[in-house]
Amino acid sequence: MQVYDKVIETTRELLKPFQAKELNRNHAKPWNLLKENEFLLQKEVAFELGIRSQPSTCYQAVTSSKELLPEDKILLYGPDLPEIKKNVPFTRITWIQIDPIEDQDKAYQRIKKLEFAKFKIIPEGYMMLSSSMDQKEQVRVSKKAMKKALDFATVGNLMIQKYKEEFQAKHVQILFITRELPVMDQLIAQGKKVDEITNAFDHILKNIILDCDLCPLHPICDDVEELRQIHFARK
């Protein structure tokens, strides 16, 4: 499964000029995971991640390439949670490496299952408000969580652990961005590209449009060779 590999590579190239802090994978705080998203009243909130008026994005991509994702990693661009005192921009990008899946229908089902996995990863005091329509994620962080010094190393490790234990991920890399970056528009475009690839994959498997010349997703298949191969194999 390598249909999203180009998105991962392009995202890395876009972020290469900017300094990132690699967070500790071994010394995260023990933290409670909730079964359902909690509702935090405004008076309980220390600050919000994700300012609606500023551009941001939230997307993830799945790959079976061990070379592309050889290890788990948490990268932070901008201030960590204990350093934040007011609302800030927020972007989260996630890469997930899984074992190769020969059956394309099962591969697509796995992608969709991983897409909804984020709704099952709920750190206490970290209220996530995700919008799949505009590919954004807004987070309310509670005052209680900040008194306990919640940080992105803890949040990232909880996510990685959940992806591995419940969704059989091999490796996971998570990127948190809490500052303005001049490449945000390009990152937003990559997030949209992920959606376009997933939609094209869905169309191919359902045989919705067999004539490539009539398909509005034709440019995506032209850009992603594996999608073309899947399409012609099914035809």
C-alpha cells in the first residue's frame, strides 16, 4: 500500500526548512485515556489549539513502506503545551506504516478504519473537535491537564500506543505544529490530496466510472501509479 507515499515525501520536503524538536518516546507521563470525548466548559479551558481564523490542516496517510517509516517518531514545530499561554494555530499530521495487504478491498477498509481511529484516542483534558469537511482539528486543553503538565510527548505516545495495540500499526510518526508556517497553504493542499486519493480508491473499487476520460478523478490516477494499476486490474 503506497498510494499516499508521494504525499508523505512532499510533506517532508515542505517542512525540511523548519526546525523541529523530536520528542522523547521513552519518558512520557502516565495519562488516562477516556472512552468518550469529554465536554470542557470555557471556564475549564486553559487555551485552545487551532484558531479558526488562521489556516491549518489535519491529515494522515498510510503506507506499507518500511523505508519511508522505519521507526516511531514524534516531531513538534513550535511551542509545547506547557509553554503555551494563549490560543495558537494547530496542525497535526500522522503517518502510519502497516503490513502490505494484497487484497485491495481489505486495504481500503483498513485505510478507512485507521481514518476513524483518532476518534478513539481521547487523552483526559484534551478535548478534540475534528472537522472532516474542512480537514481541521481544534483542541481544548483543560486547566487541570496543564496543572499536571500534559505535553505533546504524552499525547503523541498515547496515540502511537493506541494505533499499535488496537489497529495493528507497525510504526507511527506524528507531527504537531503549533505556530504559523509560510508553507501552510501547501500543507493544506497535501491534506486535500489525501482525500482525493481516498475518493479515487473508493470509486475504483466500486466501479463507479470505468471510462477514465469521463472520470473527474482521472488526474489523481495519473499522478498515483498504484491507483492506475488497481483500476486497470479491476477492469
